[in-house]
Amino acid sequence: MPHIISGILVILAGLYLFICGRLKSEGTIYSLFVARSRILWKDNVHVFHQVAGVMMIIFGIVVAAGVFQRLF
């Protein structure tokens, strides 16, 4: 059961990154992420956050499915 909750939380964080990256949001929390990531990614920072968001969503689905629980 705890793996489902943690998986859902990771999915929600990934959705937040993906949606804010897609909309190029200027919200407080997202703007902090952008400022930190802009050092390395320059003008591609929003694309980076979209890709990272999709990867987090996939990882969250895997965690919620309990794949790692069966391995360890």
C-alpha cells in the first residue's frame, strides 16, 4: 500500500513539471526550478522540464505498480 501512495506522489510531481514546462508558467515554485536549471540548459529549460516530467510520470507508474517491491 505505501508504494501506491509514493507512486502517486511521484506522478503528481511529474505532472506538475510537465504542465508548467508546457505552459512556461511563471509560478513561484516553478520559477525557482527554472532559475536553477537555466544555468545548464539555457533556453531549453522548459523542454528539459517536460522531458523530466514525463520520466517522473513513468517512474511513478512503475513504483505504484509495485515493481520495486517485488524485486527487493
